[in-house]
Amino acid sequence: MRSHYCGNLNQSFIDQTVTLCGWVHRRRDHGGVIFLDLRDREGLVQVVIDPDTPEAFATADKSRSEYVLKITGRVRQRYAGTENSTMPSGQIEVLGKEIEILAQSETPPFPLNDDFSNVGEETRLKFRFLDMRRPEMLERMRFRSKVTTLIRNYLDRHGFLDVETPILTRATPEGARDYLVPSRTQPGSFFALPQSPQLFKQLLMVSGFDRYYQIAKCFRDEDLRADRQPEFTQIDIETSFMNDEQIMQITEDMAVELFDQLLGVKFDAFPRMTYADAMRRFGSDKPDLRNPLELVDVADLMDKVEFKVFAGPAKDPKGRIAALRVPGGAAMPRSQIDEYTKFVGIYGAKGLAYIKVNDVSNIHNGEGSGLQSPIVKFLPDDALKAIIERTGAGNGDLIFFGADKARVVNDALGALRVKVGNDQKLLTCEWAPLWVVDFPMFEEIGDGQWTSVHHPFTLPKCDVETLKTNPGEAISVAYDMVLNGTELGGGSLRIYNLDMQKAVFKALGISDEEANEKFEFLLDALKYGAPPHGGLAFGLDRLVMLMTGATSIRDVIAFPKTKTAECLMTHAPAPVEAKQLRELGIRLREEAKVAAPATTPTTTPVTGA
Ligand code: ASP
């Protein structure tokens, strides 16, 4: 229908006759001349229709915002003084000669042109097909497409095969709840949607595929936090006969190429940090290294202190006392400290002790001290001196303290570090990637009960016997790529030896029977020449979010779900007909019936004759 895209026109097209198809972005009447800004995927162009062409003029006059028009006309230079430098096609305009209305539009529920502002996300999601007409949204989706194209090209160049794995499958443990799909042909049985293609990609290595990738949809039924979606996309990668260093290198090179080509950002080699160091220095396994603040351990200075808040954690082997120095923080008003105290409460901290450092030459705990704080009087002078020395605090600084179980201190001070760093505008650079390595294999969830930190197929660094006797000490060959405090991707070398896989299942409290029942295929595969293999997966949505500067992953997903895992546009999930449930052998419990339709709709689905 069209000869050109609106947004592609410029002075090189002057005097050409073009046919454009697009939406009316804005219509203006100027003393008998009508101006239409016509919009398509590539941008806007101004079309002028004057009364010399009465038919076109009448059609333009009838056209309203978001009408779909086909316009034929001649490209001409705009009159001097009427150019628009903010528009790529702003030097020219199209003198419209013929206009056809291809589709009318009701007044949209919110303006899609420059008047768009303060439109609630619910409305945007309900009318997502309109929301995505906005150039901002279109640009993000276009950028996303560039990311996947570049990644496909990179991986293809490096010999990776794109293989699809099933969506209807068995549980693939990644630590979240499964989405279940009832089977009609085997009533009472359920498929699980994949939390990741993990086991299939490992089996492809056993099949000898050597290098695999897939841009894969994954499904996790979690209570949603701000940056999660129940279905999301991974760039899923697996390789054989490569060690962890090689896998990190090939995927780091991919990230470097991506940022260079799409954003012009040049990365140096990514620094490596062990999980233990990351937790110690930043209270997080995904530290934002743009932020210069660091946690400093001070528990050893407190074991003789009587102040209960510190004495308890100082003596508890699972406790931690850490200090966080905020340069210039002594000027912080009380209200700000109160706000931070509330903030750390979200992470389970019972309070937030602090010391304002007014004069480092005057450190003692009595009257007239250079340290100002409700807790100074409880701490002996030598402990105070050591704190100042260890944190490197100078005049005008403030030191926050976290004292509790290590987990609470890490969560609370780790989050506070991020918040203070942002609030006080302390970030030192724009991008800070790194690898976090040497994760523990397991995390204790209760008395002697362990869960995987990554997933149960991750290779430990130790041998089978050591794993059995001391699972809590086992370190895995796992690695996470972190950028600006966000985990971009993570992976590991995998277990390729049957005894080790069985030992890990056992450490996780999975009995032989259960392991056989759930993972027979994997255990079988490990008996038939499984190569050493490993891989990783990047979260595509988060990657695109970071690269586009979007504030939510919903803004880089075409049709996302809300925090309560609903689609406001299609109203999924939705109740189903009683007949469908009957076919599946399912009867709803009373409490689940509330949302279901009271009667079966009379429309019968068309069935094959
Ligand atoms: N399957 C893992 C995940 O989804 C990634 C990997 O280990 O490759 O987190």
C-alpha cells in the first residue's frame, strides 16, 4: 500500500510523490489549511492539505486522532521558519493530494501524542495495543529486537545451535512454584511449565550438540516483586567441554559486544569477586560496584562490650556486626536517619545504630566527645577508636551499624548501602559489571535441611565424600554476571557423574525413590557417556530494562502481567467452563468457585465432526 515510511522521509525526497500509511498523531486547522502529523513505525511526518484539493481537504477535515489514513502527496521543503529541528523529517512536509480513510478510531482512552502524561499503568496495560503505539514503547521493543538479533548472530558465529525445548513438561527445579497444566488424556496428571530449560539443555549436551542456545520463555509462580514476571525470557546457553573460565569468557565477550554495538559503551574485563567477599563487603551477592560504600566487620571489637544490642550478635556464631560509613553523613537530619531506620526494618533489622563523627581527634565516650550518638556511652574508648580507624571515618562522616543474625545484617545494611548511595548521589560511574563466583552449594533452611543455592545440577568443587560429610562447606562452580546491582545472568558447570548427582540429591533430602521417580531420564543420561558441560542463562527482560533505562521490566515486555500475575487486557487467568473442568477430571473447591461462572455458558465449542 505504501511507498515509504513517514519517519524515513527527509530532504532527499523533495519533489517525489510518495504514498504513506499511518495514524493521525495530531491534527491542526490553520486558517483554512489542515496539518496532519502522520505517524508510523518509523516516526512522524507533517502532511499539509489545502482547499485546492477539495476532496482530500474534506477527508482530512473528517479525520481525527488515531484514524488510519493512506495519503499520497508530494514531498516539499518547509517554508523558512517553519522547520522543526526536533523531528528527523522536520525540514520537509508532504503536500497531500489524495487521502483515504482506512480505519476510523474512537477517541483513545489516553492521548498518544505529546499530551501523554500521568496515565496510570493499569490503563496502559488494559489498552496495551494503544500504549505500544507511543514512540517510547515502540523504541524499547525495537531495541529489544536488536538485542536478540545481535545475540543470535553472536551465538551463531560461535557455533551455538538454536534448539527449542518443551513448554509442556515436568517440574524443572529452580526454586520457585510450578505453573501446572492439567492433562485431559491422563486425568489427574499435570504438566508443569518449565522454570527453565535446564534439564533439556543438559540432555542436549549428552546428545552431543556441544553448543546450544535458546531465547526461552520460563515460568515461575512466585509472589511477584517489582522486577519479576510470572513468564519471562531467558537467553539460555549450554556448552560441552568448556571450563567455567571459558564459559564466562565467551558470554562476557557477548555482553561486551552487545553494549559496545548498541550503546557505544566500552567495558574493560569484568572483575571477579567471590560470593564470600561480596557478602562481606556489600551484604549482597549482586553488589552495585558503582557505589563506593562498603560494609566493615566490627564484631570482634564488641565481644567484651556489655551493650546487649552488640554483645548478643558478637557472641553468636551466626551473628554479624557491620559498620557502614557514609562520607559527609554527619549533616544528615534526624528525620532522614529515622527514615533509614524504618527502611532497614523492612529487612528485619530491629533498629539502626549510628555515630556522627564530628571530631576524630577527640574520641572517647564521655561528655564533650567528638562522636555524637545515643550508643557512644555504651562503648569503651578503644572500641570507638578501632571503629573509626577501621571504617576510615573522618570529620563530618556518619557510621551506621547493623547487629543481628548475619542474614539480617547483610539484607538490611546491603539494602541501606544501595539506598544511601543513590540518595546521596555517590555513584562513581555509569556501568559496573562483574562476575560473582564461588557460591556455596547449599543454604540451610532448617535443622540440618539444605536447599540448593543455584539448582541441584550444579557441580561442586569438592569430591563426593567431602560433599556427603560437610555439605555446608561445599562451594559450587557457579558464576553470576552482575551489572549495576542487578543479576544479569547466572550459571554453572553441571554434574556429569551419576554418583555425584545422587549425593547432591541425598544432601537435599531427596530419596533415591523420589530421585528416580522425578529425574529418571537425567540419571539414565548420566549412565551413557555424559560429557563435562556447563552453561548459563541471562534474563533478557532485565538486560533490556537496564540497557534502555526503563524503570520496570513491564516496560520492555510487549504484553506483561501485573504484580498479581494478571493480564489486564485479556483478563487472563479466567474461569473456564464446567465442561472443560469435567473433561480434565477437576472439581473446584468451594473457595475457588467464587470467581468461576455460576452456570456453564450455552455456547458449545466447535468440535471436529
Ligand atoms: N537454569 C539456570 C537458571 O534459570 C541457569 C543455568 O544454570 O544455566 O537460573
